[in-house]
Amino acid sequence: MAGKANGRKARNGRNGAGEITMSDIARHAGVSPMTVSRALSDPPSVSDKMRRKVDAAVRQFGYLPNRIAGSLSSKRSNVIGLVVPSIRNSLYAAMIHAISDVARANGLHLMIVNAGHGLEEEEALVSALLAQRVCGLVLHNTAHSKRLRELLARTDIPVVETGNLPGKPIDMAVSYSNFDAARAMTGHLGRLGYKRIGFVTLPLRDNDRSRERRRGYFAALKELGLPADPGLVLEAPGGFAEGADALVRLVQTHPDIDACFFAGDVLAVGALFECQRRGWAVPGRIAIASFDDLDLLRHTVPTVTTLRIPRQDIGRRSAELLVNRLRGASPQKVRIDVGFEIVQREST
Amino acid sequence: MAGKANGRKARNGRNGAGEITMSDIARHAGVSPMTVSRALSDPPSVSDKMRRKVDAAVRQFGYLPNRIAGSLSSKRSNVIGLVVPSIRNSLYAAMIHAISDVARANGLHLMIVNAGHGLEEEEALVSALLAQRVCGLVLHNTAHSKRLRELLARTDIPVVETGNLPGKPIDMAVSYSNFDAARAMTGHLGRLGYKRIGFVTLPLRDNDRSRERRRGYFAALKELGLPADPGLVLEAPGGFAEGADALVRLVQTHPDIDACFFAGDVLAVGALFECQRRGWAVPGRIAIASFDDLDLLRHTVPTVTTLRIPRQDIGRRSAELLVNRLRGASPQKVRIDVGFEIVQREST
DNA sequence: GCCCGTTCTGGTATCGCTACCAACCTATAG
DNA sequence: CTATAGGTTGGTAGCGATACCAGAACGGGC
């Protein structure tokens, strides 16, 4: 008799195996579940007495609110999705770190995926992140498949692109201009007096950043009045050995080369080490310039001239833009150019 | 009249602002929501005809299932939590990358947090991950606060510790022995004939890995019959400049030092560069050994003797253990020693 | 002491999906 | 032609939280 009547309410009672719920806490604190919810998510809205009761029960049971349920109910998740070409690359690591810090300070979590370097892959991964209902996205890539652009256009979550300054940002962009940076460094080398400037680029396929850098290189040569020799441009996957190899090939095919600009820092360091091995003076025999201010470049012998890209700032500001939007800032297209800086060191 | 009757069902109808739901897809495909659910999560359980109808509707609307709702309902999330001391460090990056690959292949996502190096911080972060109801955890740290151990003991999700081989794993462990590794390298240096072997350690506070390495160093000295001189041991935060500085200080205070073992690769490289700057022959004036086989160490001049720790394997196997458990493998304490390898190169 | 505006608190109805069970087919055997 | 098994399909009832509104408690002014 009572059995049946209790049956309905029993589901709020302790259920042998299930997790501790807000109702459990509420019951033990002698308040309603709503009060528990408020006490945890917006303490000032609850009286001291109630809050104390709730806090005590929460501590007693080691209660951890179920954010999945919370997200479903409130239609707000507290997870930011992040798509980078490679978690392994320390450049991205600096950016991820900065994003992570801002996110944490705002109670957000990070879901990070490796895009590899394919457009379809990126599309699939972003879809998966959207299915997880991330509340914001940071994409390093700025070249996207048509379907991905459509997909993102339909969602109303904030999106920041960070790898390049795109002509048409999907939503917001925080970056520097790869074109300007490569142009500036090439120009810098020209102004230092170098006449035969080689260029080693990272893979160009599906990568607008690499392509922009190469474009910048050629633009600068033109401005310097130097001939554009396609033989002075080499494409190489990023790696120490590949940088060394590229340098050697350039020197062999173009013995008159007097400087080389590497579009990736690891390539440049690999080349520098090769020079050390061969006893080539840097910059005596050949000058070496790099892209991205790896800490390492400040400590090699000689130290290496490079472009300082404020990767951390990019991460921090991207995250801040997301946070602001999540806090209700009106969705306006933002396009922040964080700029770059040429760091002249011993190698040029 | 019909108005009222429809009122009840209307909530399944298109609702102006809300997201596209499974019911919407079901209605347009002319099947029940359950069939849509099954068609998406377990295709073989649904007839071809039904599946085709569902797939068509899904594509037509660009439907992305709401995994938050799915997770709540099924009490299973598809997110793995990962706690590392620093996302920025490339060692962890290699491990993260491997975990990420395995996770992706199994439809899992990664939530990564920076623990910094404090025990309380780790506790708070893990709590947050548990609140997100991650389905598994990878912790790099093996020193935990008492409360964290209790917290993890109460949950029934699989946990893998990876930074060291702990005496009492919380659940599973995949690692190498920091003690054995440091002992082996120190022994190796002794067997090469070095008599005054310095040791530069990373910060020891709250870090059992560093402490184990130092313990290994002293154990080896004892085995070699060499005196343990506390003055030959220095503690330094990881960094190129710090490595250089430590080396210089050791050489100044102990001019008879003939080898130095750095418990962090960046420290070792910083020291090597300092030698290049000062024109000290390596290993002529002083031999340098490192911990962890950064790619860089294979390319410097001279190349650097180091310990190869299979970071990627650690990541891969950790993830695989988690996946197996999520697939239903019985929870047995696993403790995998992935070992290490001494890589003898030019610097010693 | 009474009225009304504030502040707090609690009940109810979802959020979008999946687990579970019941109902329904179709096919094969008896 | 019916009975039974096997494979599909659909209805119902939550998962654990929050939004929204209504009601209760409180406090001050006349």
C-alpha cells in the first residue's frame, strides 16, 4: 500500500548505485534542490543560513555537481574547442597554454584536437566538437572547406581564427600577417646587404600560412629590386635534418647564395647546426634567418635572427574575446592584428 | 479545439529558435526517434530502409546529435581528462599527441588541463574534470594530495598515472622508473671513466620524479664507489639560461668536475651552448649528459648523450588501457614499466 | 498594526537523448 | 494454416540539472 505510494517519490531517495545528486544534498541539508543549485552557482542569491547548510552537506558527501546535466539544462556548456595543426609543435603549445590560463580563470575547459593538415579532417573534427556543444571555438587554420564555413555560419557560437589574418574571417580573428612578416624579414635581409636570399618554406598544401609567407618573400624581392629565382626556393617538411638538407642543397646549386630565410624555426636551427658541422661561418659564409622566436634561437651560437610572433598574446586575446562573447558582448566581427617584430641577432 | 490537442504534441514540432533535435529528424524521416538514435549509434541494428531514410534526413538538415544529452542519458561521456604539469613542455606534448591519436581512433575527446606543480591545484583540477564526468583520467603526477586519492578511490572511472612508477598506483600506471633511469645514466658516466660527476636537478618540491632522479644519482655514485659531494648537486628551474648558469657555477666551485648530468634536456642544451660560447671542449673539458631524448639533442654539435624515454609509447599505452576498460575489461591493477634506453653520443 | 515592495525559496516543466520493455512484423518449421 | 522464434520498431520514463514563475518570509513606512 504505502509501497506503491512511495514508489513514485522513491526515485529522489538514495538509489543504491547511482551518483549523489543535488536532490540528495538538498534532502540532507533540509532545503529544496533549487536552493542547492543557486547556492552553488550564484551564492549571493541565497541567504547565509541556507548557504551554510548547503555547503556543509556538499562537503560531507563530497558532492560534485554533474556539469553534463547542468549544460543540458542550461543549454550552456563551459568547454572551449581548440583545433591546432599539431599539439606537438611548441608554437601552438605556447598559444594553448595562454588560452588554457584564461579559460581556467573563467571556469572554462579546453577540448583540444589535432587537425593534421587536411581540410576534410578539420571539418570532421569541428563537427565532433560542435556535437559536444562547445561554447566557443579557436581554429588555427584559416583555410576551411566550404561545408565547414557553412556549418560555422549556422551555429551562433563565437569562433576565433588565429593562424593568419584572413580576408573574410568566419567570425573573429586574432593574428599577424604571414605575408607582412615574411616580406619584412626578407626586406630586412636585403637592407643588410644580402643579394642572393634563399627561402625554405614549410609544406604549402592546404596551408595558407605557408603560401602567404612565400608570397611575402617574393614581394620583398621585388621591392628590393632583386631577381626572383625559383631555384632559391625549397619546400621542406619541418625538422632539423630537413633544414640542414635544404641548406646544403641550396649552397650546392647556388654557390653564390649569401643568406637563407627559413619559414620554420626548427628548419633554421637544423641548418645552423649543419653550418657548425661544416665549419661554415654564420653569417660569414651564409646568413640564417628564422620565423618564430623559439627560446632556443636566443641561445644558439651564433644567436639567430628571427621574427617574434606574440603567440602567447594571440592565445590570451583569443580566449578573452571568446569569454567576452560568452558573457554577452554583442557579436561584432573583430579582426585584431597583433603584429610581429624583427629580432636582429648574430646570424645575419 | 484542435489547438489544445495539438498543444501537447507541439513541443516536438519545429520550435522557432531551438536546435534541431532527433525528433525533428525522426519526423522528417517518418520514423520514431528511437530508430534515429539507433541508426546513428548502432547502424547494424536497423534495417537498410530505415537507415537510408534517417541518413537522408540527417544530411538534409545537417543534424549534429547533442552529445551532452546523450552522455546524460546514457551516463557515459566520451571525454578523457588529462592532467599534465605543463602543456608547453614538448615532452608532454609527445605524450599528449599519442593519447590524442588513440582517443580519436576510438571516438573519444580530450580535456587537457595544466596542473602547474602544486598538489592542491591538481586536486581542484581533477575535481573539475570529474564534475565534467570524464570517462577516464590520465595523470602525469604520481604524488597526490590525500583528498585527491580518496576522491579517485571513490569514483569508478579508470585512472592511469604516467610520470613515474608509483609504489601504490591509484589504479593503473604506465611509466618508467625515474630512479632506475638516473641511476643507469650516472653509472654509465662512471663506467666511461668520469670521476667527478655533477648533477643538476629540476625543482624538487611536490615533484616525486625529480626526487627519484636525484635518489638514482646518489645510488649510482655509491655503487661506483665515488664520494657523494652535495656541492656537486644543483637545483635549477628548467631553461637554457639556467642550465648554462648551473654549469658555470659547478665548474667554478668544483674545477675538477669532469662530467655533468642534467635532469632536464633544456638545461643540458643550455649548458652545451655555454660551452660553445666559452670554447670549452665537450666532452674534453666536461662531458654533458641529458635526460629525455629531445630531437634537438641528436642535432647539436656535439650530439648529446641522453636517456631515451618512450614518451609516445607511454601515451599510446595509457590511452589503450583506458579504452579497454571503457570497453568493459575488468578493473585489474596494471603497472607497466616501459623502460628506457641510454643513448651514447658525442658529448660523453 | 497593516500594507506593500523586496528578497528568498520552492514546485514544475523541460533540456535532448538513451534504456528498457512491449508490440510488431516477417519467416520458417511443424 | 498456425505456432514460435528472431529481428525491428516504437512508447515511456527517466538521466541530473536549471529556468521560470509563484508563493513565502521579511522589513520598513504610515
